[in-house]
Amino acid sequence: MRDVAVVGIGITKFGELWEQSFRNLFVEAGKAAILDSGVEKIDSMYVGCMSSGLFVGQEHIGCLMADYLGVSPIPAVRVESACASGGVAFRQAFIEVASGMSDVVLAGGVEKMTDVDGAIATYALATAADAEYEGFQGVTFPGLYAMMARAHMDRYGTTSEMLAHVSVKNHDNGNLNPYAQFPVKITVDTVLNSVMVADPLHILDCSPVTDGAAAVIVTTVENAKKLGKPAIRIAGSGMATDSIALHSRDDMTTLNATKVAAEKAFAMANMTLKDIDFAEVHDCFTIAELIVLESLGVYAPGKAGEAAMAGETARSGSFPVNPSGGLKSKGHPVGATGIAQIVELVKQLRGEAENGRQLDNVKRGLAQNMGGSGGSATVHILEV
Amino acid sequence: MRDVAVVGIGITKFGELWEQSFRNLFVEAGKAAILDSGVEKIDSMYVGCMSSGLFVGQEHIGCLMADYLGVSPIPAVRVESACASGGVAFRQAFIEVASGMSDVVLAGGVEKMTDVDGAIATYALATAADAEYEGFQGVTFPGLYAMMARAHMDRYGTTSEMLAHVSVKNHDNGNLNPYAQFPVKITVDTVLNSVMVADPLHILDCSPVTDGAAAVIVTTVENAKKLGKPAIRIAGSGMATDSIALHSRDDMTTLNATKVAAEKAFAMANMTLKDIDFAEVHDCFTIAELIVLESLGVYAPGKAGEAAMAGETARSGSFPVNPSGGLKSKGHPVGATGIAQIVELVKQLRGEAENGRQLDNVKRGLAQNMGGSGGSATVHILEV
């Protein structure tokens, strides 16, 4: 397998973008990534998208986006793994370039979630759970993560204040991100006094419904060196699955797919967690960020909440998490999120993060993206 | 890139399977493929599925199927390219094994289309077209292919009798396939007297709405030789795209994505059409089989209809096409079709085709699968 790097990034503003169409969002991000990279052409592309059928009445997304990006007849494949669709698109591009099948591949992600009303969006998102045993019985994602939060609180004494600190920290970061949906600073009190969605999760513990797209260009390290931008090497890639239904798991307070995906990525990279300077992780709900960090081994089980309160995961902390603002503040267009995480890693590793949110002296970052209540996960390690 | 082979196949009965669920169909095919191959474990899997969100209210398919097949935590990715989803799943498995990333990969496809009523199924299928410029304006797939048929008739003098011969031939073959949805012999008169769906396409020019699944196991040729079954080598793989909307094409009587995908597959295989003994092609409508054969170069433009009437594409003809019965008689569970084609190629190349539909002395077969009105296509060349 060949050594592979990211050489271009593109992202749209995240938000409730009524004046933008599904296809236009993807094209905007894709064009930005191509221009940023300096490549003359792409050989193939992947589009991460969770549920365009239910959100915008459109499937056959690879074909559509290649057509509107003006790159047909190249191969273009849509991949779906619920909210991990973007991470999977990135991984497939990595495999295709590593294999020698293609030299330059675009990996993008997109979701247009606000063209339907909230009830339909909630239904569409619930198709990431086990439809027959969870979704059709009325469980929604705030409900599933609320059960995980309750279990974590019960076992480890995690508090609503700890969860609120995750949200406050991610909004602090997102406030500096010009692409974020909610670039606003909030306080712990704002979170605790916000409306309850699914006890113990307040609305400010939940990531929003978002329109947006992101794209990156992947090529060989050798090829990357001939282009203008620093080559950000993909040192490790891991993907894993778990039971789709939350009730089928041995333990609701850990995420096994994330754990296994991280082990694979670290093994490929020949690294350990000590080598990593910062991370973008899948904070679809505040509790998710805590359980993910514990599953990655950044903190012992039950200890991530205290670390959040102590500021350890803030930009100035010992292990910065979600400098982009995360899903919470930046927004969560589900198919685009995994690629948006890679965009942030590349910005930080290039030293290009905007508005003073640049981390000091970072050489290696990790991105963790997951689908559903953690039934699928990807972990990628990038280094400059 | 490593040399890759198919070592196991599995397929369910195709039909209106009300007693079978979406997940059970996939598991049945997947288990059959694993058992047929003799492999002890699989490293990764791909699931081709077009629109489970609209058909059964379920996304996150890779995770779901890995879970129910009992193979978690391996990576499992759903790919979608409308009716070419199966062909794409096969291609991704090929790339992953060729790359060295994995040694044994399952490629499967599934669709459960009869749990919704006909109008919803028609809507779901129309999401393979350009939703904004075709589907939302009321065009359905019979309408799109009827326009292609009219254009072909106008330019080349193709007749309804020629189209009917395609249907009769595919039903002759499907009549011998125990997995076919409509294993019944029909006549040209039956087709011409059947109800008109979209002029000039009668209902017996159209493939049906179908439930079904298929799966294959892909590994290195080296590994395949250690297993019990003959290694069926994947000599070539090509994928390409075209404009998603029919009206955007230069020519409605040819299929450019199929043409380009075939060129790539032949280049990889270092073969020409002369090396190919038979083919499975995407006969979603009878006119599609004719235009595909012309786009592949089997017949000159406008000449495939006469060849069908002359019996050249029958099992006993000079270039047998769709010995499985094709989409027309075998059925068309859209996400599974591309894999079902590979299953038939492997059966024929192993000499295992049932009920006397085995072709004599075939060494190399081609499978062509496409999405929408031809906006995406895969071509694979297999050899024993």
C-alpha cells in the first residue's frame, strides 16, 4: 500500500441554508477543495451522505454530484454509514489511493436537513438506529443518548454540570470558526436552564440539524510533495462496527466500535495515544464526547467529565478536543461531519485555523466519527 | 495491486417475499456465500442497497447487516449508486482486497421493495433520476426508458417485436433459474398484447419490483487456491458516470457511462470483447439490453434488435446474454442486482448453472450493471 496524504480542503458555511440546494452545497465544497489542492484533475470521488432519500428525495448521489461538479465520467460512489458516512468516504478514498487504483481522489460529505420539517428530520435520523426494534417503537436519538447518559451518571457519578462544560467548551471554540452554525459563547447556566429534550439532555447538550458540505483531496505523499500545500499524511485508518441497537450491547457506557477502530488506526500508524496532540470527536450529544474520549483511552472510564470541568480538553488544555467547535457548535450535517473533522485536522496541522483558534505546535491529530448510537465508527490519524 | 478472485456465492429466491424481512434476506445470502466459499472468517464487508430509507425506513445498513450476520466488529460499508449499487459493492470489495487492506471481503446487495405500495415504490425508484429536473416533474423510470426506446426506434427502425424478443429470451432463461421471480416462458404475442406502461414499453418489457439479496466472497487468487472451489479471477473492473438527467446527454440512444466503464475494465484485463464468451447485462427494460449491447460494442449502433430477433443472444447463440433470466425474469431487487449478476457469472464459469441453463465451454464472462437511466455503470470481467 502506498503512502497517502490530504492536499486540499473545502467546506461550506454550516447552518439553516434555505437559499442553497443539496447539490450546490456539495459542489461548493468540492470546488473549494480542488482549488485549494492545486490538482489539475481528480480520478475518482466518494460522497458521504446519510439519508438524501428521506431528506431531499434524491438517491444516486455519486452520479449527481460528479455531474454537477463537472467531473463525469469519473467513478463516483456514495457511501452511507449514518452519521459516520463522511468518515467512511474519507477511508474509501484512502484505500483507493493506497491501492494504486487511483492517484487523486475527492472525498466529500453532504447533508441537506432543513428542507423537511422537524418531525420528518427526527424520523430520518432515527433510521440510523435499529428501525424495527428502536425507531418504530418511538425511540429517537436524543432518547438513546439520554439512556447512555443516565447509565453513565448512575455508574460513575457523571453530572449535568460536567455535560454542560462540554457544550460550553465547544461553543467557545466554534465561536472562533467562521463556518460554524452557532458561533456563540454560552455558559454552564445557559445549558442547565435550556429546555429539556430527553432527561438528562437539555437542548444545549444536543447538536443541531444542519445543512452543509465538506470535501478533501487525497493523493499519494509523493504526488503531494509536488503540489503547493504541506502534505498532511494519513498515518492510520480504522473502521469498526457494533450492534446497531443500544439494548444489544454488553455495556451502554462504552463504545466498542470506536475502541476497535482506534486500535486499528493506531496499529497502522504504529503510534499510541501519547503521540496525538489533539482530536476532533463525534459530540452529537455532550455525553457522546465523554464516552468517546473514554473509549479512545484518553481518560479512564468515568473520568472524562471531571477532565472537561477542569478544562483539560479546552484549546489551552493538555488534550484539546473539538477545536472546530465540534458537532455542537459548528453544526452536524450528518453526512458531511466526518469530512468536516478532517478539514479541521488539516487546518490545525497546516497552522491555518482561523480567528485565533489555532493550537500551538500540533503535529498529529485524530478524528473519530460515528454512526447511530455508536454502531459504526471510523478513526483517522493525520500528521504533518 | 494483488490478483483477486471470487470464491463463494449466495443468493436468495427473488420475488414478493412477504414472509422475509430486509435484514433476513441479506443474512441468508451472506451466510450462503460464506459457507460456499469455505472461508473461516471475513475481514470486511460492503452492502449495496439503493433506498432502504424509503423502502423500509432503515439506513445504517452496513452496521445492521454486520450485526445480524454475526460478524461485528469488522468494517461494514453500505454503498449506493441507484440500481448499480451491487456492482459498486463488488468493485469496492475488489479494490480493498487488491490494495492489501483486507484479505477476505464479502460483497453483498439487498433490496426489500414490496413492503410499500406501488406508488411509493415508483417514487423511491424515481430518486435515481434527477429529482429536481425529472422526478419532481412527474417522470418515472418507465417514462425515461420509453423516451430512450422512442429515440432508438426513430433513429434505427427498432421495433416493438425486437424489444419483445429480448423479453421472451430472458424469460426462456429465467424459466430454468430456481431463484427467479417469474420463471415462466412467454411469447412475443404475450409481450405485445400485455398492458402498455409507457408507450412503446409494455409491462412485459419492464423488470419487476422485487425483494431479494445476493452475496459473494472476494479474496486473493493466492488464498483462493487454498480453498475448495475454483478461483474465478476478477480480471477487470471499471466504473464510470454520466449526466444524471436524460435530457442533458448528447445522445439518448447510447450509454456513455457503460462505454467508459467497459473500456476501463477491458484495459485492466488486457482483453477485448473477442475474449468474452457471454454476458449478464442490465435489462431493467428490454430497450436497455439493446442499448447496453451496442454501447459495449457487441453490436453496432442500431443492430442489437435484429440480433435479438435472430437468436444471437440466446443461450445457443453466438453471444449469450442474461443466461440467468436477467432483471426481466429473474427479478430486480435494485441493490442486489449487480451482485446477482456476479453470482450468475461464477455459476456459469464453474459449470454449476442449474436446470440445463449451463452454457457450453465458457471461460470468460462480463457483467454490466447500471444506475438510473445510465448515469452510473460498472463493468466487471471474470475468468476461470
